[in-house]
Amino acid sequence: MRLLVIEGERRTAAQLQRGLAESGFVVDIVGTADDGLSLVRTRAYHAILLDLGLPGPDGWSLLERLRSAGDRTPVLCLTARDAIDDRVSGLDLGAGDYLVKPFAFAELLARLRAVLRRGADRADAVIVVADLEVDLTARRASRAGAVLDLRPKEFALLAALARRPGHVSSRATIVDRVWDAAFNYDSNVVDVQVKRLREKVDGPFAFKLIHTVRWAGYVLEDRE
């Protein structure tokens, strides 16, 4: 899942980027409302983490602009202010939840998962391909009823393929969904990760679900 973090404090932004990336999310970081609005207009996000105390136009004004434009991306507000009126203002403007700084990262993850659950249609949150189930909200996958032991990047890769079952995903498409802008396109990381994912998803089973399409990319589909 791709997240946009709009955070004015550089130290907090760096901590969020590191923690969320380690948890399997693809994260874009900006420090102003204008930069955040520019990214939202050009790229789809599963959720936005929004600092309400941004320099210049604040988080409330950005949230209001997003909702006025019809953007329904789930938003988790982050703020150092704990006044009831502030929380009510954010929720009235369309925020999904509100977290006061300083916060424990475990709580942020729990609230983020809740925001994502509320923002997603549950029927679309679990993808089934043959005997493989990919739960996008719980970030869990199983095959033939057995839970797969996937690392965060492995799950992100599987989710990227599962969202387009039967459709070939190019390496560039996979990179955009699973890695951040610092990715080295000349590396073979995608192929290495796909190989590792295959060992866990397909290795123990007679029929395979992850296939290579020569010169094009990879596809998740039931060919039985």
C-alpha cells in the first residue's frame, strides 16, 4: 500500500518513513500542504498521514481542499494539540482519525489499519485466486488454509500482483507499487524478490500461481 506523509517536522517525517517502510508500506514524504496537494493530484494513495501544524497553509486547509474537490482518500491527522475543538474540527472536515504527538508507533499503526479498514470495501479487501487468499487490510496471506510467512516487502509484492490477477505487471509497475522513488532501476531486486515470493507461495504446491511473461513482467493467475 502507498501512503503519503505530509509532515512539517523533519525528524518526525524521517521516523515515520523508516517505520512505515519497515512495516511494508511504500511511503512518499513531503513537508508542506502545497507539495502534498501536488502529489495527491498526480498519484493515488491508500491513506494520508497529515500533520495539522504545517508551515504555511495548515493541515486543516489542505484537508478542506481535498474534501471539497471530492477526494475521499482516508486521512489520519497528526498534531501536537489535544484540544477537543481541534479534534472535532478535523473529524468534521472528513478526517478518519486523530493522533496526538508524541505517540507510540504501534498505536499509529493500529489507527492507520483502522482508517484503512473503514476506507475500504471489505469485499475488495480480500482477494482470492484459486486457493490463495490475500487479505489487504490484515496484511496476511494464506494458501490452502495455511498462513504464509511473508516479510513486509514480500507481502507488498504479492498484493501488487493480486490486485491485478490475470494481468501482467511490468517491472516498472511493480517498482512503483512496492518501492519508493530511491529505487535503483538497474538492479535485479524485483527478480530476486519474485523468486523468494515464489518459494513461499508456489514452492510447496503442485500447481503454480506466479508466472513469468517473457520480456513483459509477472502475472498472478490460476492456469489449472
